[in-house]
Amino acid sequence: MAKNSSIEWTHHTFNPWWGCIKVSPACQHCYAETFAKRTGNEVWGPNAPRRFFGEDYWNNPIKWDKQANMDGVRRRVFCASMADVFEDRDDLEEWRGKLWELIEKTPNLDWLLLTKRPENIGDMIPWPTDWPENIWLGTTVENQKYADERLPHLLQHKATVRFLSCEPMLGPVDLEKWIKPNQEKGLEGIDWVIGGGESGPGARPMHPDWARTIRDQAQSAGIPFHFKQWGKWAPVDHLPPGTKGTKTVINGVEMTLLKSKKSVDRSLDGIIWDEFPNSYPVRENTSEKPKEEETTPPDDGVFPVFPEHSIAAFLNLYREWEMTLDEFNEITDASRLTHPDFPGISLPTLEIHDNEKFDRFLTTFYQQAVAYGKSLAKAEGIKKADGTKRR
Ligand code: SF4
């Protein structure tokens, strides 16, 4: 919708049209429908028209692409916040075709297509096998039922990144059988997991253990995890003392209904999970001078992380042989870690006085570095020592 979108996980938002039909419990409080109504657009439901836009609007991604090219960075575009790209309606076909052309014309943008209708993808895309490299394809998984229904459809497609959005998370989700490649069925695994609670009027609470489970499964599989928000309900132990709001207890955890989702930060167990996959080797931004490397922790005890040279060394080692976490710990210590201007790995900041958190942090870094190393190796066509291709 607007340049510099405030959605944390994207830089821009683009809508090929407005309007949709609700398809599952995640749609119950669809903010897009509320927003459309509030702005006088009756575009929801099977009989309502959709809202389309002119050439000026469609030219915006071309400008973003040029800018991204000039800046030497890739930008993510979330498509679409006010619709579902894979809704099945005759009058959308022409606009979907226009969208596919636009995606092909903007190679410096990564297009995030998130759908609740992955069963329609195969019939609606013009690329039976070779998808453009700048598409990240995702589906919403609000509970186990929709994980089991939607993920097999998603994983049949060879998009550069396949992701799932567990938001709003309405129940526990076990990703075990989906998160890793299923060689029997010839399906490759998931590349990115996003979690988050529901915001807005009538929001339903997300039990913290649901979020922890998908985080832990993603982490143990070396897959990036992004925690977007708690939403309107947050566990009391994640809130500043004295935070007011209606309380409820869910499976032994006291949750508070917040006046605003901004009353709580995006941390889960003290860590901001801002991990992203890397679909391409990330180019250096030559228009900016590199920042001076920081060698000592700042006074407030919040420790930025890892020097660029140790990460580069690690990645080289990774390419040579599959490093274990123990081996990684042997070559890594806090004195060698400073803040990187290193776009391939996003790392949380945390207080290093807490040894347990620091250990978890090291593990997180290791897993992200492995994922990044894999994406570089994949992009460069580097093979494992036994000659097989890396995923
Ligand atoms: S699919 Fe998305 S846009 Fe459509 S009704 Fe559901 S939540 Fe709203």
C-alpha cells in the first residue's frame, strides 16, 4: 500500500487489487476487510466487486526496484495486504497476469506472496517449473489443521523461499513432518517460519508455548524464525511490572489484554527474533562507508555481536566442511564478537550477563550462519565434498 511500510518484516506493500472472501478461522477478524469498509470500499464477499488501481500505482514497484538497484540492496515487497493473490475469480485473472509481469520486471525486489489458498497456486502461475528467483511463497498456518491442509500444497512449488506464517496463531502447531525435506514425497522443506498473535478488536490470545514450539522446531532445523508480535494478549511475565489490562489464565499462563499491542515489545523469552532467509548472495552497499568496528560492549551491558572477519572465516570453514556446534564454539568467544555490518545474518541483542541466554544466542548465531552459508553455497553452485548438491 505505502512506501516504507510499518509491517516489520517487509519494506514495501503492494496490492494488485482490494477485496477477498473469508476462508478459515484466521480470517475471522480480517483487518483488511475492516480497513476497506472504514474507507468506504465494500469489496468483501463473493458478490462484491474488487477494487483495482491505475498505472501510477502499478509503477511504484518499478521505482522501488530502481532504488534498490542503486542502493545495492534487495528490498522485500509484501503482496497483498488487502487481498489474496490466489483468490479464484474470473475478473482477477487479467490483474494476476499483470502482477506476474511486474514481478519479472523487478529483479531487485523479493516479492512475498502469502496466501490462504495454496491449493490454487498451480493453476494460476505461468511458471510450471522455473519460478522467478525473486518470489518468496508463503501460506498461513493458524493451527495444526491448516498446517496439514496447506503445507503439502505450498511445498510442491519451487519458489526460492517457501515460508509459513503462523499468524494469528490460534492453536499449537507441530511442524515436524513439514519442516524438513520429505524425500519420499519429493518435497523440499520450509525455509522460513513466522509467528505472531492476533491484534485488533476481539483478538484471540496466543499461548506462549505455541510460539516457543515453532521457534524451537525452526531453530533445531536451522531455519530462520521471525516473531512478529504478541498482538493484543501478552503473557504477564513479558510485560513491565504493573501493566494494566483484563487478565485471563490459559493452560496455567496468565495473559493480559492490552490497550495497545505497542504496550509489549516483540521479544519472546527475552530475545527479538528477527531472522530472515537469504534468497541471494547479498551485495555490498558501496554507497555507504562501513561503520567502525566496535570492540568492547557498551556500558549498558547490551552486547552487539560478532566481527565481520570472524563471520567470513566461519563461512569459509563452513564451505569446506560441515561444522558442528561444538566445533563452532571452539573458534568463537565473546572477545572476538562485535557488531557486524553483515546483512546475511540478523541477530538479536541481549544482555550477556545472563549466561543461559548467551548460550542460546550462540546457538542461534550458529544456526543462522549455517543457513546463510547454505544459501551462499546454493547460489554459487557449491557442492558438498561427496559431490551432492546442497539445498
Ligand atoms: S484471506 Fe486474508 S484478506 Fe482474505 S479474508 Fe482472509 S485474512 Fe482477509
